[in-house]
Amino acid sequence: MNLSVGANIAVKQCMNIQPDESVLIITDKKIPREIPKALFEASKKITKSTVIKQIQPSERDGQEPSEEMASLMKTPDVLLLVTSRSLSHTKARREASKKGVRIASMPKIPISTFINGGLTADYKKVKENCNSMFDAIKDKTDIQLTSINGTNVTMKIGRYRLNKDDGIYHKPGAFGNLPAGEVDTAPDKWSTNGILVVDNMGEYGKNIKITIKNGYAIKVEGSEKLKSTVINLGKDSRVVAELGIGTNPKAKVIGNILEDEKVFGTVHMALGNNASYGGDCDVGFHADGIVVRPTLKADGKMLIRHGEWLI
């Protein structure tokens, strides 16, 4: 298995690592060791100041790391989070970004993503797609998402930050996923209503039906694990936290949320933490669900029809 293509794209095109910079790779034992090793070797060819640190695996996405690790995350020029649970929606990550650290988060990233998946994309094209969708939706307020599987959700956007996760993390404080490729925001508070049927929600299963009222999931069908999780974590975990639109033409639906949500023509929504978008829900939980072949309207204009872009 040759992971060098994806690893080199990550450290060069995406992160733009320089010889005088320091790089910290954080990983855990649940990630195949070939992955951090490939990133380490690619980075080491550019800068000798490349270090791997292994942490204990978190119990869930969005759980805060230890205070020691949170402090360490603020120290390098470039931080690669190659972990089995996402640290993207944590205070530790946000504080590191505020310090100017350039960060790529790669939770649960599979080996295939490095070989022929979303990490092997031409990120100039991903950026073009992000710009096109961003421009199409930036001034819109009323969103409707439907699908042949039964999704029919309405929401308002505009209150919170609209992001372009294009994979180009060259400026101080830049942050996003690798593989990258989405335009995303948090729906306005209390504005989301309807039925969301996700084709895949990672560890929580497939074909999950979520009933949403006034911005909160009020009923979960098809996943006892998701149902029990949001019950145990409380009301904030049921906040509708994200609307995201995939823009990566090389990403594939493989059953891995990190890559699936970037697939060109898909839409995803999430429950839980929305603080990364400027929201006030800072719960230690964030779970994305993918809608394949969606139809998306913004202020009545159809932007995507059955997974095909119309912009």
C-alpha cells in the first residue's frame, strides 16, 4: 500500500509546510499506524521539526482532550489530528486555531482515502467548487432539503458563519478536515423543522429517521445507539448543528463519515456542537449524517437536484 500520494498532497498542497516550521501529528492506537507514519515521513522530508504524539482514544467525537494535550496543541505551526474520534469541535482545537496554528483534522481517516480517495483530489478544483457553492448560497436565508428516502427539512441560515472547507490551509489559524471539500454552516437557532432521513451516520448506522422540531431532534428511529446517546448527553446533543454540502469530486461514499460528507453532490446535517460556526451549543458531541442524492433549494431556487449541481 502506497500512502505517499495522499500524504504528500496533505503536507504540500493543503498545509504548505515550510522547512522552518514545526509540525505536530496527534494520533491514537485505534488508527492504523501506516497513516501517521506516511504523514510523518512526508513532513520530515520538508522539516526536521516533525513529531508524533499518541494519546488515549476519546470515547466520542467532540470530547475534550487532556489539559496537557490541549496546551501542546497550541505550540506547533502545523497540527495534524489523526485520531479515531474527532477533535474538530472542541475548545482545545478552537484555542489552538486562535493561537495561529494551522490545523487539519482527520478523524477515522481510512487508508483508502490516501490511495485513491478524497485526499488525492486536485484541491484547486475543490476550491473552485467551494467558491461556486458559497457564492450560490451566501445571501440566501430559506433552505429546503429533500430526498427520495423521505427527507423534507426546512431551515433558515445566515445568523452563523458560512464556511468554505476547501483544503487550502496556508494562513495562520486556518482549520478544516482532510480530506476536505464542503461548504457548511449552522442553521439559525430554533429554525429547523421536518423529517431528516440519513443514508449513513457512521457508527450510529444507516437509514436513520430523525424528526426535528424548532431546531431540536425530538425523535430518533432506526438507531438505538444514537437514541440512547442523545438521551444520556442531554438536550444540547439534540441541537441541529450543521448543514454541509460536499464539493470533492474524488471523494467516495465508503461508509466513512469523514470522506462521505465531502462527496460532490451529497448534503449532510449534524446534531450537537455548533460552536465552530459561532453558535452557543458547546456540548462534547457532534455527529454527522449523510443524505445521498439530495435536492436542495435556497430561497426557492434549486441548487442541487437528486445529487446533481445546477449552479
